[in-house]
Amino acid sequence: MEPPMKTISVKQQLGIAGFLRLKSSGKCESFWLSGNWSTSGGKIILRKQGKMVIFSATTPGTYYVTDQVYYGSYYSYTGQSTITVNP
């Protein structure tokens, strides 16, 4: 997840993107895939066909934004960003 951790203020917006990075044949490959996004609070708006979200919150606190992507037939990967919202 980019960014993996961030601090913002109430009503400020933050773009979050999910990248799948796999080591293949000795090289690291990155994939920007659509995923199933969820949040522990606040609000997320899907962008770029589900490849990223815009997060915002009206209440201070710590929130988690999670993205689950599927790569291949049998594999799913989950990433999470931690967002601290200050007054």
C-alpha cells in the first residue's frame, strides 16, 4: 500500500494505491491491480477503476484501509494502510 502510514487532518483527503510486488525470476515486479477495498471508518471513494481510493474522515482517530487483490486463479493478497487523523 502506498502510503503504508500517514497522518492527516480532519476533512483532509489522502490518495491510497495498492501495489502487488512479487519476486519472479530474481526480479521484483510490481502490479497495479483493482481490488476489494474496505475501511475501519471514515470514507473511501474508488478511483482508477478500483486501483486506488481517496480517504477522508470527519472525526479524529486511527483508521485502517485494507485492499485485497487477486492474482492468478488461487492467490489473494491483502495490504493495509494506517491513517491517523488529527483535529
